[in-house]
Amino acid sequence: MKQGNSMSRRRFFKATGRVAAVATVASRTPAVLGAKSANETIGVGCIGLGVRGGTLIRQVAGSKSGEKYPGIANAKVVAVCDVYKPHLQKGVERSNNPSVRTYLDYQELLADKAVDAVIIAAPDHWHSKMLIDAANAKKDVYIEKGWTRTIAEAKAMREAVKKNGIVMQLGHQGREKAAGVQAAQLIKEGLLGPVNLVRVGRYTNRPRAYAVWRWYGGYNEWERP
């Protein structure tokens, strides 16, 4: 690995971590870089543009005002992918790139030579195949939680990452929230005594249901208006 590439990767991870710490409803962002030096732009492709993907793309591209989402200086969203057309359109709008390319098939996005790294924010049952395919395509990966469903899938994913020498980061923005940080500090300081297991449930003070899942019964349903 060239020194410039290694430094670019580290800078990207550092930048995404800072963005996450500021916006607790958001998340860490992509693990990234192909063969780019520290002064070149990282081309990012986003796979899955629902609740998490829709936020992550703004973490990279920045919001138009730049206040809530300042964006990442050396990264550019060059491609977006989703089978559901309204989400795909949302990705286009949030990419801050008038020439962003759109795909319905993530394999076509992985074949895009302008894409150095990908964000995988599709449903969990797709994570294993998508990450392995991305690794084999030599794309660095930022992937959402939960990483995968089984130990066997996790081992296969880990092997693909090691074999292809890519950078992979698992996003878990909940660890950046104040409650999680404070709980970890209490444990670290020994104030709770010996702790062998921690179980955390979903907690929110929102006045409505947060993430409503959509399922329309088939993969051709992106044709819906």
C-alpha cells in the first residue's frame, strides 16, 4: 500500500468520525479509498437510500446550507443505487452532484470505475453478499449495522476483506449518543462493579414511530410512481 493511500484512508475515517460525533441522529460515514493520493477526491457510491442511507449520503455530500452536514472535503458522491425509485430520487437530490449516476442494480454501481468506495445501507440480509462483492471489486466499504446475520456469513465477509486488502468500517452511531458514552464511562470507572453483560434496547423520545419499514412484495415494485 502506498503511503499516500494509507494517509488518505486515515483522514477520511477521521473526518467521518467527527461528523458522527456532531450529529447524533446521523452516523459515521464511509470507509473509503481506492488508488487515490491524499490530494485527490474519493468517489463514493451509496447503496441503499432509505433512513440510514439517506442520512449517510448527506454526511458525505454535505447539506446545501452546510450547517448540520458540513460534508467531507475530499469525498464526492458519484453514484447512488436503490430499487425503490422515490429513495433513488432522494439520493440524487442529496448528493449535491448534478452529474451523479443512478443504478437499480448494485453490481452495476460496483463496476463503475469512478467509485472508489461504497456505503452499504441496504437491509441486513443483503449485507453479506454486497460486502463480499464490493471487496472483490476492490472497493473500500462503510457498512451499516447490523453487520450480518450469522457467524458463517461474518467469517466469509472478514475473509473477503482480508483477501482483497480493502478498508472496511462498521457504522454504529448509537455508541456516539450521550447515554451510551456516559454508560461506557460509568463501567470504565468501575462505578457499577463488575459488568459481564450489557443489553440495550431501542430508546427514543420521538413523539411518533421512527422508522416505518416499507415492503411492497417484489423487487420490481420500484416501478411504482
